[in-house]
Amino acid sequence: MTARLLFKAALLLTLLAAPTNNVFASKATRKQRKAEDREKAVKMANLKAAGQDQVSMTKEAAELRSYELRKKKRKGLLRKKEASLAHVLFPGASPEEYGDREPVPAFVELVESKKTQLPFEFYDLPTCPQPAEKIQKRFRQRRNLGSRLMGHKLQMAPYSFPTKVSKSCTPLCVVEVGGKQLRWLRKLVDRQYRVHLTLDQLPVLMRSKELNYAVRGYPVGFKAPPSYTGLKEDEFYLYNHLKFTITYREEPSEFEGVRITGFDVHPVSITHHFGDDKVEFETNLEAANKREGWDTCSPDGDSPVNEPETYLALRSGPTGETMRILYSYEVNWVDSDIPWADRWDVYLVGSPDD
């Protein structure tokens, strides 16, 4: 009888002590979490003081970006688990894996401006022709509700992006522009129209590490005032060369192939030097394998850069003849540690126009 009473008493004491232990453990966990939060805040402050930007595709920039955007990340209803911005913005979306040299289609969207409400289709511009219909059928994408309501048709971009295949300067096509079309192109530049592309659902970005901003799309061109050019009126220049940077991640232990984590562009205005060979206008030079004869865009040459001496001015010849424009591009694939779920963070950093 005594032994039975002693056992019940010990059991009662154990039950009474258990909640107390849980309370102490909970307090210790909260203190530990607060200490970790303070350490992280100090670390992020030091990164900022050191001049770390939030738009680069580096581990430090991604960590600072995620920390600054932590308030925009919601928590689960049942579990206190932080969800990534990819799951918040695009619930149910799953990553796409690509094999080596597998073509990744890019799509053009509307050419738009914040100065006017009138958008244009990309292929309304004097640019390179779109890919053949059979290629577009192969990579046709389903339009979202917004595109359907606006009557916007998704069209493939004229650029080619085989997975992990970097390209040096690649001539794309030659276009002849003059008269009304040339004046219209100058108006598009003056009204700050921007071209928008997407690759693997990612809108193309222009980033500035120095100014710490990222903005979607790239401008058709830019305007220089008389104080810069020395002319009597504004001069308009066209961006006719695009430098694409595609960042990706490989993790053989988790998935096969590569996942795309970033899609950037750096536009260049350059007056290409035409060779002696006759070139047919509006034909795909890359598909026709006509890469020779261009002094300013050769496979083994230097990458085009923005230099005031070689800017491509949107003006007709001395006697009013049409101008010839050579469009070109290059691609650089870069391995990155950025997880696929965090690839949308940089789009919320903002730009000077926001």
C-alpha cells in the first residue's frame, strides 16, 4: 500500500514539473531567437556599411535582399514556417529543369512607356523577324488571364538560348530604316519606351550594382541633349546590341539539369561596320550561319561596349538615304548559388522610377 502511494506521488510530481520545464525551455528558445536576430541585424548593418548592394547575384547580396524583404514574406497558417516569395507570388508554381544545350525559349511582351498609355507589339518595331511558325508551335506557351483579356499574343523572341551555351557577339539581322519609320523610332526613344522579354517566366532585368537598383526591360534607345553633343537639337541613339546574362544553379543531389535563377540584359549602342558582302535585309543571319565579315561583331573579336564615338545615331544619310541597322547580341551563362525559390526577390528591390 505504501509503495503504491509513493508511486502515485512520484507520478504526480512528474506531471506537475513537466509544464514548468516546457515554460523554461520556451523562454530559453525565445531568448536564443532574439539573440540570433540581433546578431543578424548587426551583420546586415555591417554589410550595408561596407557598401553591399541588393541586386547582384552574389550570396551576400541575396542574403541582404532576403533580410530587407522579410516583412513581405508571409507565414503559414498552421506552421510558423516562413514561405519564399516564389510561393507567395506564384502559388503552385514549380521549377523547370533544362539539360545541357537544351533550347530555352524567350518571349517578347509589349513595348511600353510610363509616359504614354499606348503600347506596341515588339514586331511592330523595325527589328529582326520572328522565328518560323513551326519553331513557335514547338515552344508555344499558354497565356495568362491578363494577356487574354488584353488580346495580347505571346510571341517568341528572335534570340536563341541553348542551355549553358555562351555566345560571343552574334549578328542577328540587318534592317533598313528611313522616312516615317525613322521618325517614329525617334519618338519611341523620346517617350522612353522599354522592351520587355521573359525567359523561363522571368522578366529581363537591367541591374546597377553602383546605384543599387534593378528595373524591368531595357529602353529602345536614349536621347542626348545639345549640351552633350554640341549639335543644335537633341540627338537620338538606338540600342542595337544586347548583352544577356543568364544565371543558373546546379544541384545533382536534389534535381537533374539546371534551374534558371536570373535573366539580365545590358544594352549597347554601336555603329557596326558592314563588310563588302551583300546582305539581304530582315533575314536571320545566325540561322543562315553568316557570322563573318563584321569587323565590330566577330566570334573572336572584342565585345561591343558603349562608347560615345561609336553610338548609333538615328538619322538618315547626308542626302536623305535610309540607314542600315545591324542587330546583334551575346549570351553569358553564369553558375550561381541563388536558390530557385529566391530568384524573385530582386524584382521587389525597386528602381529609381518607383
